[in-house]
Amino acid sequence: MLLWSLLVIFDAVTEQADSLTLVAPSSVFEGDSIVLKCQGEQNWKIQKMAYHKDNKELSVFKKFSDFLIQSAVLSDSGNYFCSTKGQLFLWDKTSNIVKIKVQELFQRPVLTASSFQPIEGGPVSLKCETRLSPQRLDVQLQFCFFRENQVLGSGWSSSPELQISAVWSEDTGSYWCKAETVTHRIRKQSLQSQIHVQRIPISNVSLEIRAPGGQVTEGQKLILLCSVAGGTGNVTFSWYREATGTSMGKKTQRSLSAELEIPAVKESDAGKYYCRADNGHVPIQSKVVNIPVRKHSGNYSCEANNGLGAQCSEAVPVSISGPDGYRRDLMTAGVLWGLFGVLGFTGVALLLYALFHKISGESSATNEPRGASRPNPQEFTYSSPTPDMEELQPVYVNVGSVDVDVVYSQVWSMQQPESSANIRTLLENKDSQVIYSSVKKS
């Protein structure tokens, strides 16, 4: 009787053990949700139930419950089962084992470049290459490119390519890309790749002079143009005077030429010059260029006019040269005073001629009948027909720039008029005692 009772109990336990079942999805990809269900008799009285993976306990519940993996990853692959512990030791049960293999949704991306050693200033094309599972070709991905932890371009994009119009030496570094689903569930990163931008050394440095009219003239602007035939990247240009060896100026810019401007050239600026260019390799120097400074030389003449006719002197060639500005100014003053001497001599001759003409006219007027009218009632008379030359003073004096034709001019009068109206009458009268004189540069 006792034996029969034991056989009945063991048979019941065997039936209950067969009824505990683990249910799991048959196909799982990265990013999918995994729901594990442990099923048994509803009237079982259990103390706890647990889910296991590869014989390790994952989670414990006090009643029958589902186990959820929100977003599956490759490491979630393994052997799963569930177990229960009843109120009696004979009711402890274990489910069947279910093997779950999480499949790769898309491959790990690989960064490719049009060149991993591009020439500075040239374009580079980057591509983040990956491939979706044939069973999930409808999944949408987005991509992002990085350099030294900095995002390139506009950030995340549906395009797996990035076009960089120009790269420079400072763009050398580690590059990689990331690919992820638009739901942000799965994100993968490529290995880092080194891109080394190649800089081309500069070559054929030259110094060119640019001045108005093609000649360097004192007081005018001078431009020193330093240029290179080839080279990439930022180029540092510097200018030097051979006599001193000190730098006159320096410019760093991403171009093949640069200018140094001298607003007003001095005579002391004449000499030999050169420039250098450097883009990080060996500095290259240009050939030495001799810059002569042209002074204000030319042909000068003087002219005198008293309203009856003009007299001109012969043109005098003036060549101004010297080691400094003092010698130049001294020679210029000497030449001008010499011309003024000629001018004064000519002026006196014209003055005497005018006086003679005036006296002759007054004599003719004296012999006229007493009732005859005078042709010019506003004409001036003087107490002395031959005034002292020391009393002659210029009514108008003008000193012009050396860049205009007239350098110096004067208007002389025999006697200072008493009013501005008389001055106007005097200047309009051709017979007045006025001498116009000027020094001109031809």
C-alpha cells in the first residue's frame, strides 16, 4: 500500500515538470525587443520563479512574470531557461532550454578616404561604409564624421559621404565615423584612421617693384611685391634692406604673394632690397634688387610780362642729386635764386621800357588842346617818373609745387594803390606799371 502511494506521487511530479515551458522569439536582430515567457499551471503555488542565461540567474519574481530585454545586442545571445520553486520540495521545476542568437543588423562601419595623404589645399572625400542585413533592408541609417573628437560638416546626415573642399596642414589627425539607426537603438563606430596632409614647399621667390610711371620718385608711393611660384599653406613674407639686414615688415597669409607699401619714398630709401618667404619648410630668399630714387630734376626757365609783352629766358637744365636732402635743397635754392636774378634783370629792363612809354604818352597829352578829353580818367600819375627800385614791392607772390609748371611767380607795381578798386583798374590797364614774372619747369 505504501509502495503504491509513492508511485502515484512520483507520477504526478513528472507530469507537472513537463508542463513548465519557456517561450522566446525565434529570430532576433540587434535593436529588437526580446520577451521571455515562462508558462506553467495557473493553480501552482510557488514561492519564486527565475530566468537564467547560460546557468546564471538573471531575474527573480514571486509569481509568474515575463522577462524583457528592451534592445537586444550581440552579447545577449545565449542559452535561456526558467525555473520555479514550489512550497513543497517536490514541486521545484525547470523549463526547457531555448537558444537565442542575436543577429547583426548592419556591419561595423569602415571609414574610407579619397586619399589618406592629400596635398594641402586640395579636396578630400570621406565615406562611412556599412551593409544592412538582407532581411532588414528597410532599416534607415544616419551617419556622422569626426576628427579629433570634433564633429565634421553639419553633423548627422542620411548621406554616408562627406566632401571636404580643401584640407590644410592643421587638418592632419585621426578620423572616424559613426552609423546608427534613426531610432537611435543601435550605434556603431569605425576604427580610427590617420590622415596626414602633405604641404608643398615654396619655390622661386621674387621681389618686384611697383611705382607710378615705372620710376621710383621721391615723395611718391612705392610697393614692394614679394611672390612665390609655388607652395601651399600659410606663407610668411618678410622684407629686408641689405644695408641694415633688419626686417622692414612681415605678413602671414594663405596666398602666393604679399605687398609692402612705402607711402612716401625718401632719398635715403635708395638702396638694395630683398624678401623672404616661409611656409614651415626652409625659408627661401629672393634675389637682391637695387632701387634708385629719382629726384625732382628738369629744365627751368623764367618769364617776365608787364602787359606789353612777355620775355622768356633760356631753359636751364637742373639735375638734383646728393647723399641727403640738405644738399638737394641747397642746390634747388641756388638754382632758383639764379633764375630770380635773371628774372630781376629782365624785369628792370621791362620796367624802364614801360616808364619810357609812359613818359612819352604824358608828353603827347600835354601838347593836346586844353579842351580835349583824356582817354582814361582813372589813370594813375606818379610824383617821380623814375621811382627808386628799392621802393618796388611785389603785389602778388606765389610759390607753386614742383610738380606743376609754374614754380614761382610775382606781380610788381610801381606804387601801392589806395583801394582794391584801383588795384583792379591797374591790372586791367595795359599801360600800367606792372610787371608779371614767373619761373617755369619745362
